[in-house]
Amino acid sequence: MSYDIAVIPGDGIGNEVVDATESLMVDLAADYGVDIQTTEFDWGSERYLEEGALMPEDGLGTLEDFDSILLGAVGHPEVPDHVTLRNLRLPITKGFNQHICKRPSYLFEGVESPLRGYSGGDIDLVVYRQNTEGEYADVGGREHQGFQNEVAVQSAVYTREGTEAIVRAAFEAATERSGKLTNITKSNAQAYGMVFWDEVVEEIGEEYPDVTVERLLVDAGSMDFVRRPDEFDVVVASNLFGDILTDIGGIISGSLGIAPSTNINPSGEYPSMFEPVHGSAFDIMGEGIANPVGMLLSMSLMFEHLEEEDIAEALWNGVGDQLADPEAPRTPDIGGNATTLDVAGDLESRLL
């Protein structure tokens, strides 16, 4: 089997974690008889500063025929965040109908949670985040800018197609895991979009009678991610709420540096995209200490999506074994003093 993978290192530490892990991904796949061909694109904020665009106008057409996309990070201190997000990541996720953002939070053996009393395996949840609309829909505008009567309107958009896609994916995951789904909204305050969301969850839930559904408002859900994370299994949430909850999920699992993410096109019509949660992290860019684990686990999820289960499992378990080893190198975010290359090199020696 052969796959063509588009690689967009992007900004900040995205370049560092991609550089440290790309060859390991290719070589590990080769050990399992899978040929990986990568094509790298220098799209990102540096391109924006030089040419006025993060990616070319035909960027989606360029990516369309790839089997998958790996993204390092997007963000630059000299470019407003809404510019970087709306001109690279969001055009890809929306243009390729990547409705499903799946983000697991797992406390690995050997990693310390900031929460007292939790050890390896005690936190094991996955958030299914609607990825193309909701609060991140580019609907709204500004009027009378700079005047006393200035108005800004930002509208959230919930379609039945997008909502059903993420909700159904979450129910399917719940049937494969513990049979429990937590639906997190804010329907007491948002009586149109969020009530519609709750209704879709109830409708689709009738097709999954063996799944128990818990309903939480996002303020209570955020609190309970800290107070009782071990009681969550599969969580489904809108774009904004899922984004916030997965940052909490990442940090209570030890570090955002080890948190992976997927952006899935459920029909398979377009390629899906995989990226670590951590972002560009310009505060540590160039220091060589970015944690490559988030990227490595994102690669594992990519292989899982491509139905290369043996490679996905080898990579995930290899990371787990490394984190559990007290003698293994680890980056500063999880209590060590090793470099990005130290961690990637050690994992390579374990897997190849």
C-alpha cells in the first residue's frame, strides 16, 4: 500500500516537531510494508508576511488529491490570530468538509497530571468537536467602525448536516468504548442553535439505545473536567466549546505538548488533516525543546484513519512505553530537560 501525504509544517514549533518526526513516520511505515511519499508545502505566516497570503489561491485544489494532510501549527506574533486561522486551517477544514474533530485526552503512565490523585490510565476521554461551523462560522460583520455607535455582530451557525455528522460519530465511538456519551452545550442561554443541537442529540440517540447520555452545560462541564475527569468517556460539543474543553483535557493529561488532534472528512471525498493541539508556541520557538509527542500521536491517528491499524498501534504504544520509562528523555513541559530531537531519536531507536 502507498499513500501520498501533504505536509504543512506551518509556523513556530510546527516546523520543529515536523522536522523531528517525519522520517520516523516514513521509516516505521516502511517496516510494515507501507510506502509513504511526503510533499512539503511552505505555507504559513512567513509566506503571508512576504506575499500577503498564507497559502496560494489554488491551495485546496493542490491538496485535494492527497491521501492525508499533516499540519504542524499556525500562528505568528506579527500576524493577528484571526488572520492566520481564517486563512489556512479554517479554509482547509471547511473546504474539505472536515466536520469531525476528534481529540483524545489520555494520561499516560509516567506522566504527571496537575490534578491530585490521578495516575496512568485514570484519565481516558475523547472529545468529538464540530469542526466546520458553529461559533467559528464566518458570519457577521462590523458597522460604523471607529465611531461611538460601532456595532459588531458574530453569528453562530448550526446545520443539520454538520451537527448530525459530529453527533453520529460521537455515538459510534461511545458504542465502541464504554457506552457513555456526554453532550455539552449552553442551551439555557442559547435557545436556538444549542437547543437545536440538543434535539439532534436526542433524535440520533434513539438509534443507539445502549448508549447512556449525560447532558451538561459548558460551565459545569469545564468544572467537571477538572473535578471528575475520570468519569468522562466520549464527549460531544460544538466548535468553540470543544476547542476550550480539549485544552483543559490536554493540560489535565500532563501537557498540551502531548495532545493530538484529527480533522476528519467523514465521507472520504476529501483528505482529512491531522495536527497536534499545541499551536505555534513562539515563546519556545528555536529553543529545540518542543514536545514532538503531540505530532507523533497525531500521526498515529492518521494511520488509524487510513486503516493501517498495525502502524497506528505501534506508534501509539511506542510513545506510551517511552513515557512510562523513567530513564527515557522527556521535554521540559513534562518535567524533563531533553530536546525535541532527543525524544524523537529515542523513540526511533525503540521502534525501528
